[in-house]
Amino acid sequence: FYSLTTQKSYHLSTEKLHILSFAIHKEFKRPLIFYRVVKKDHNSDKKYNSLDPVMLYVSDLNGKNFVQITSENEQFIDYYYYPTAQTILIKTIIDSNNNKIFEPSDETNFIVMNIRRPALGKEIFSKQMKESLRKQIKIN
């Protein structure tokens, strides 16, 4: 990043990561930058790309407060913004069959995050509820 005020450049993060894309979101009361980030070569193809777990990160517009929002083992898919609650509902995919491929048949996960206090998102379904749903699917 570059500060027009101080005329100095600085790192977004000290972690080794690959930013696939970013988007500036000025529709929020406190504008943020969303980043699609890859940190590990999940499928061992020696590439860091969208076939690996893509995580959602956010920062403020100055590249400060760079925060991971989704898990390192999930594939970020999309989000929906709820302006009245100032939250986003985030959809991810878990490589539930452990075949190193994120597929539509893998388990879907949903997490929520308050955009006023960016942090690792909170899953909306408990482990017990997920297990109950898995059992129902196997029965039918």
C-alpha cells in the first residue's frame, strides 16, 4: 500500500499469501476492501489458485487491519450483505470427502460476520445440527 499523506509504502501483511482478487466496498457505513486469498497448495499442484482453499480477508481502505474472515480449509464462494444488521452471510464449501477438490457435492457452510468488527466469521449451524442433517440425508 501507499500512503498519500506520508508518501510511504507498506506491506498489507507479513504472511506468505497470494491475493487472487480484491474489491473495494464503499456501500458499507465503514468502507472495506475484500480480498480473495490463497495461503496453501491444498491439491499439491504447485500452484496457488482458485482450486485451493480461497479465504476471505478484509482490511480498511488504507490496507490496515487486515483480517482473515473464513477458515483456511474452506473455499469462499459468495456473501450477502444485510445493511440493517451490518453483517454479511458468507457461503463456503468444505472438502468434505477429502479428495483435494472443492466440488458442488461437497458440504456447504455458512458463517456470519459483523462488518463493524471484522473477525473470523461465526458458523451459523452447530456441529450437532450439521450431524443431524447428515443423518437425515443418509436415511432418505
